[in-house]
Amino acid sequence: MQHHNPGAFPEGFLWGASTSAYQIEGAWNADGKGPSVIDHARFSDNVTDFTVCSDHYHRFKEDIALLAEMGLKTYRFSIAWSRLYPDGDGELNPAGVAFYQQLIDEICRHGIEPLVTLYHFDLPWALQQTGGWSNRRTVAAFERFAVTCFEHYGKQVKYWLTINEQNMMILKGEVIGTLAEGTEDVQRSLYQQNHHMMLAQARAMIACHQRLPDAKIGPAPNISCVYAASSRPEDVLAADNFSAIRNWLYLDLAVHGRYNAVVWAFLQQRGWLPEIEAGDMETIAAGKPDFIAFNYYASATVSADLPDAARGELNSKQKADQQMAGIDSTVYVGCNNPHLPQNQFGWYIDPVGFRITAREIYARYALPLIVTENGLGAFDTLEAGNKVHDDYRIAYLRDHLRQLRLAIADGVALFGYCPWSAIDLVSTHQGISKRYGFIYVNRDEHDLKDLARYRKKSFFWYQQLIASNGATLDDAVSY
Ligand code: BGP
């Protein structure tokens, strides 16, 4: 649909940016913090130094001042569970509580709205050793951790996110490290973990509403539209299959409190159904989100099964997507999309898909939406005068925001946009060289240099955009 004018961003729109604890803080074992699953995985793969990350733990005041200078209305960050509870579920660590209190004080002092992710991939290692999310005990441990956060920070924090990208943890569980090594029945175990996370999320949402009646809480999955490679009905069905497995399973449970029928049948036929105890579905149904947060980077394109020769060569990202959760080719087959450019890492760049995704989510669930991740990972170069000319990032963000503005014009209730990432941090898979931030952090993979902060060109662009509430989106970039 074309609109007569491009529309505008609503008054009070939450212009923000995002980070996560394990990618930005460093200080992985400082002041009583326990190790997390990420600490273990990253130390063994040795791609980058994960002990210091962007050293935000020691430089958060400088970082928050820079984010305030950029004009952020909200800042999304996560609380490291094992900083508060070093072994996940035992003694509370006062130094961990104090760190986040200081961080939140600093954010609020600058007039920025804190947006807190309770859990962003970094399950305490001690819980992992007793089965992690495969063990129901972790559900109660998460609820306890969430309640601790509500009690300590609830006076200042109005917006909460439960679990970051639960769908990616299930679909790519082996990569993110939620399963114990040597797990035999991988898929069944992952969907059991999913059920436990759903329960944990519901219990956290219920606890939040009981304790903080003015707060708002929601899930934060990675959602993207799925295209059929052609108008062949079988291809359209394959896209519907993948969308149900990738997207709607998670949001149908979070919002409607029920398993998606197509996914349930898929799990049943493969013997992967989770064990559901009495009362579980009632709990899941009782946990109601106030909004939906979603992360969007790229769309996916699929077809029904085809002979290898007809599929063409898949790029690396499509190959990885095809392996998601061991889904076989009777369900869908990942395809290339000849209509879309790719970034340096093989991810499709699809701003129109962003608009489609926002519309689909809103049409299905009719809850307010906020984008909690979207951005471009790239190999930035620090040039003379400590400048970073990241015009490619500006172009990516501008094109996506134009489509978001159209989604708002289409009627989608969207109240904020938090691109990834506020400042440079260590990528989940590719080290610090794959940068996303508005602020450059001067370090390499293993050479930590001076960790100085430099404002990139995109910093000034975003600053101007926020100051105008998005009105400068179509202006030429002139600095
Ligand atoms: C999301 C995660 C983030 C971040 C981002 C970019 O899945 O929530 O933590 O890492 O992806 O991914 P990557 O760092 O692999 O480029």
C-alpha cells in the first residue's frame, strides 16, 4: 500500500539503542560474579578476548554520558543473572546488586528510560551443570532472579523484557550453548527447554504485574517474515511451516497461552513433544505480556523440497538457517533470494521485510510493539583523527526506519526503536571485528589497546534524527 505522505513518528517515541551484559561489560569474574554458559563457550573457542569486552563495567559512567549526548530516550541493557546470583540460585551477591543500582541511577540521572532484559543468553554456569533449562528447577531459579530485579530496581525501571531471543536459543541451541555436551535426544531436549522457558517467562510476567502494577513487561524474540520462493502453493505452505516453527510458536504461547497447532503436530510426529505437568498451561496462559519486543535483522526465503540442482547454491547464512533445530526438508528448504543484497556476513538486507514483519506481528497479536534489535554488523575502520565513516550503517538504519515509519502509517502501534548496538561490543559469533555500534571502542580481538571511545559518523546522524523525532530521516547526510 502506498501512502500519500510517509507519515511521522509518534510523540514520545522511544528512540533507543541496545546492548547485553555478556557482550559489553567484561569483568566476567569481578566482585563475586559467577561464570555463565557464555563465559565457558567463549573461552574455549578463543575467537576474541571475552574477559574485558568493552570494559563497560568500569566505564559505564562515560558510556551513559555518551548515550545521553546522542539523545537516547531509552537504553536497553541486560542484567547478568550470575552477577546477582553467582551460582544461579543461592546467595545474593550484594556487589552485583550494587553495580546495577549504580548503572540504573546513572541512566535515570541523564533522563533516559531504562529498558531491562532479564536474561540475554548468559545462564549461570552452575545451573547449566545441573541440567540448565532441561531441569525444571531452573524455572523457579529464574523467577527468583526476576523477583529480585523487580524488588531492587522496580521503582526506577518501568519496561522489562523477559528472555532475549528464546526462539534462537531453541533453533540454534547448539550454537548458543543451552544443551549439555553429549545430549542424545537433541531436538526433544530443546523443545523441553523451550517449555520450561515459557513457564519461566510466564511466572516472571505474573510476578512483575503483582509487584509492579505500573510496569510493563514483554518477550523479546527474533521475528522475521518468511517468503515463499515462488507462488507455487507448495512453496507458500513451506513458508507457512517455517514461520510457525520460527516465529509463531513462541508468540502464540506468550500471548495466547497455547501451542501453535502446526508446530504441535510437527513435534508430535517426530516424538519431540515436551512433558507438560498439571497446571503448566494455566500458568502460561496467566502470564500476559503488555507489549511485544522483537529483534529483526533479515528475512528468510524458503521453498518446498526440490531436487538439489534446482535449489541453487545456498549462502552460508541460508545453510545455517536450514540446519535450524534439525528441521528436515519435508518441512521447508532454505533458498537464496535474488531480489536482496547481502551484508559482509551473508545476511540479507531487507528493509521492506521489516515493515512486513511489524505488520504481521501486530495483525496477529494486536499488542504495542517495540524493536529491540536491528542493525548492521561490519568491519569498521578507524581513520585519521579517530574518525569512523560508517555511511553503510547510516544507509542500513535509514532504510529500515523509513519502512518502520510506513508500518506506523499502516496502523501498527509501534512505540520505540532500539538498534543494535549502542556502542561496539563483542559479537555473539564473530568477535569484536564485527562491529554494530554508534560509538567505536578501540580494541582488537586480543589486543585490548586503550579501549577509548570514539563517536562514529552514525552517532551524529542518529543524534540529529532523535532531536528531530525522526523528521530529518530523509535529509542528506552532510557532515
Ligand atoms: C542477536 C543477539 C545479540 C547480538 C545480535 C547480532 O541474536 O540477541 O546478542 O549478538 O544478534 O548477532 P552477531 O553478534 O552474531 O552478529
